[in-house]
Amino acid sequence: MAAEMALVKPISKFASPKLTNPSKYLSGRRFSTVIRMSATSSPPPPTTVKSKKGTKKEIQESLLTPRFYTTDFEEMEQLFNTEINKNLNEEEFIALLQEFKTDYNQTHFVRNKEFKEAADKLQGPLRQIFVEFLERSCTAEFSGFLLYKELGRRLKKTNPVVAEIFSLMSRDEARHAGFLNKGLSDFNLALDLGFLTKARKYTFFKPKFIFYATYLSEKIGYWRYITIYRHLKQNPEFQCYPIFKYFENWCQDENRHGDFFSALMKAQPQFLNDWQAKLWSRFFCLSVYVTMYLNDCQRTNFYEGIGLNTKEFDMHVIIETNRTTARIFPAVLDVENPEFKRKLDRMVVIYEKLLAVGQTDDPSFIKNLKKIPLVTGLASEILAAYLMPPVESGSVDFAEFEPNLVY
Amino acid sequence: MWSVTVTGALGVAVPTAAACRPKPFLISSSLPKQTTKLHLSPPQLTLTSHFSSSFKAAATSVQQQSDNKGESTKYYFLVANAKFMLDEEEHFQEQLFERLRYYGEREKELDFWLVIEPKFLDKFPKITQRLRRPAVALVSTNGSWITFMKLRLDRVLAESFEATSLDEALASNPTTLEFDKPKNWVAPYPKYEPGWWETFLPKKIEESVV
């Protein structure tokens, strides 16, 4: 599956994220239909399918679109330079490297004829929703591939062990993205990943924030996949596309990736042990949970299509992710407090109004005026959720409460 | 996976006195009701033929190692109370089954086990005084893997010891584990069936109980 990704050339360009000239890049199109964009935050427009000429569509970025990340690679090199940083826990990284080299899923991502048959049976609105799901997931996995690949390349000299782990994680992400893209081919579509690499905007995060954000992305990814898998195992009548059968093994990769970021943060205790770290931890938890909740509530058709209640699914994923995250972040949110869900639900209501304003034909300044109270309302809900009393947490290797723990 | 991203729009106000409510984990005010009784009839292992070969291999190696008296092997373990290891942390079984599948595919000899109430704990008073009972240990001859599992599970204690035979290393005080059903199960799927851990108990020792 990884070979599929060899089509993606401009990795070396990754460090300069401001490549936004899509018109020059048209190679690597092997399919009759090429998707030039990834999902928007609103329910999918019925225009994702492109004509044979591959008419380009603007990439509609929004706050909630899966994002591509870039970071300060020089700072990363410094952070993991074993000469400078003598406290790096080699043992943990060597253990992780062994685990990634084991490659549990080397032979897992093999397709069969069920895929095409299932795709052909999916018609009507559900078909469109599935396409969007595959696109978004593929973009997200691919985004991980790009970042990890580059980190693997950049850290080779200063820390070969950490570099090799990044490379092996990019192997996993490439496999996942390739598998999802093959899924799109069942719908006679394909994501032009080369085009995406160049045309997407890259969000810059300092290394510290990359750690928080990617840790959460990986762990929440695990909880989303395993929850869908276990739900469908129990309710096979909703198993409308075979990709979900692969999720159990698949999401173990995500979980391991999260563990690696856990080890990276432990190797940089300054990111975990002060009051700013606590504030940032809560900020990233909230951002990730709110984004998922708002996103998913715009796509209830998908979750209902596979027999899930969207909000219950999301709350379960949030609670489990938060419990997992509490093993490394120095503070997490009190998501099990019913008030947290009430706040999320109010955000959904405001966000839907915001989207509705955006879709009217009003002139843009009228739209903006109408948006002001809604944005203010959303911001104050988010702030209120952020200020809810947090839960002190952390790895037992660091946490202050460790001496009193009974195991 | 990278399906969610961070909204760039959240303005961060820094609370001056964020009220903190410490919530230490694993210290549950109500201890789970657990019954302890002797293991009179060991549970039948139901293994697919695919996996049984690795178990046979493991059993053979138990025999071989038992014959090699005098030579000691290092065993690495992590341990916590049974409720945490097998019930609350139930998704930990996904990793064990994944590893078992992998060992089956590569015809690798099994080198990890779950041990309920291991006898070797007696050698670690510093651990036992902080451990709720009954306890369950994950034991392996692969130290790196135990390091990795410690990173994953976090809320466990890790140590190592030497033993001259597998029987000695994995000896346990037979205990039957029963966990209360969770009062508030909101996951959109049922809990894993209790007893999933039996696949990973040392086979030889189960037989010796009969």
C-alpha cells in the first residue's frame, strides 16, 4: 500500500508551506475523476465529482477542515539532539522503535471484491456522505504522512532512533491514506494527493503544539475507529462498506503513534510541568473536542447511516480520549461533568446559525454583521468551557499525586 | 489519525486562579466486590487452530526450559490491580490479541503471559504495599516490549526478576476474578466478555492445577 504513495513527489518542498499555485501541478492523474478539494465544513456540495477534464475547484478551507501541519524543524532538531539533551529516555524510544518495526499490520490492508460491490450498492445521499467520509479521512491520514515523513528526514542526523520512528509512522499513514484512496476508487474517484500537497494551506505549529495536537489527533482517532468497529461488530446490519472491518487492527497504529508523542513529551518535561503547560493542555483538548463535535453534528447522516447516535458517539469518544490523555497531559477537561456536554450542544446550535447566515444570498457586509453576535456567543461558550474547573492529571512518572497512588 | 484539527479561532484567556480539582486515578472510594475462591476446574481454552500451534510451541518451551535447570532467564513485568488491568482497561486486550495474531503469523514462540496473583510479587514488598489485590501482572521475556506497555498503560508498576524455569516465573495463587457490571455503561457497544484474559494465562500452570 505504501507504494501507492510513491506518486507523491514534492515532499522535499514540505518545509516551505506557502506553495499555493495549484495550476502548475497536474501530473499523477491516473483516474478518470480527480477530486481537487477536500471536505468543507458544511454538508458536502454535490460537486466533488469532477469531469474528465479535471476542472479545478477552489479548495474550500474552513476552521474545521482537516488541516496540514508544518513546524519549526530546526527547533525539532535541537529538541531531539542527543548531544544537547542528555535526558532523552533512550530506553522508551528503543522500545517504541522495536514496536514499530514489528509492523503488525504489514499484511492487513489487502482489499477484496466486497468493496466494489458494497460501493455500488450505496446510492442516494448515503453514497455522497461516504465519499466525503473517505475524502476527509484520506486527507487526514495523508497530512500525518507528510509531517512524519519530513520529520523522519530532518531528524536523521541528530537522533536516528526518533527519526526512524517518524519514518515508520509515515509508512503507516501512507498505508492508511492509500487504502482510503483505493476506497474512493470504488466510487470512481481519487484524491489527487500530489495536488493536495502543494495546494493545501499548511498550519504552522511550534513543536510543543505539534506534540499536543498530534497526540490528541492520534488518540482520538483510535477511539473513533475502535468505537465504530465494536459498534458494527455488534450491529452487522449497518456494515454497509467493508472498510470498517479493517478498523480494529488499523486503529492500533493510531494508538501507537499517540504513545510515541507521549514519549516525546516525556522527553521534554518543560512541555508538561508548569502552569502554562496545563493551560495549553486544556486549550488543545477543548479545541480538538469542540472541532470534532461541531464537525460530526454537521454529518449526522453519516453516523446515523451506520447506526450510531452522533452525539452519543462523540461524547463516548471524548470521554475515553480524555481519560487516555490524562495519562500524559498535566491537566485535562472535566468532560464527564454533564455541564460540558450542555455547553457543546449550545455551541452546535450557534454554529448551525452561523452556517445558515453564510449560506444566504445577503451581501457580505450584511452577513458579517449578522455573524457578529453569533461569533461572540460561540466564543463565550468556548471560553466558559475552557474555564470549567479542570482535572489535574499526568503520567505517573511525573505526576505530583504519584506517591499516594495505589495501583 | 488526523481527522480532527484545531480551530484557530479560540482566543485564550488565562485564568488567574483556575480552580483545580485533583482526581487521582485508580483510587476508587468503593472497592469492587470481588470474590476469591480456588480454581477447581480451569476454564476450557477455546483456541482456533491457527493459534494453537504457538501455544504448543510455548508448552514445549516450558518443558525445555524446565529441563534446563540452573540457567536463569530474566523476566520483565508490569503489575496493577486486576480491576484496572482486565476490566477498566479492557481495550488492553486488543493489543494482546494483536500480538498473539502476529506471533501466530510469524510462528514465533510465545513470550508473554498474564499472571493472576503472581507468586513472584512476594519478592517485591515495595510494590505489594502499594498494590490493590487481587493483582494481575503482564510478564514477558522481552524487556523492551514491557517498557512499551508501561508507556501505554502508565498507571502500573514495572520491575524485573530472574527465574530458572518458566513454571517458577509464572507461578500464581489461583484466584477467580469477578468484576461488577459497570453501573453506567454508555459506550455504543457491549463490554468485552469477561474471561478474555484466559487466553493469555500460562497454559502449563493451568494444567498443573487440575
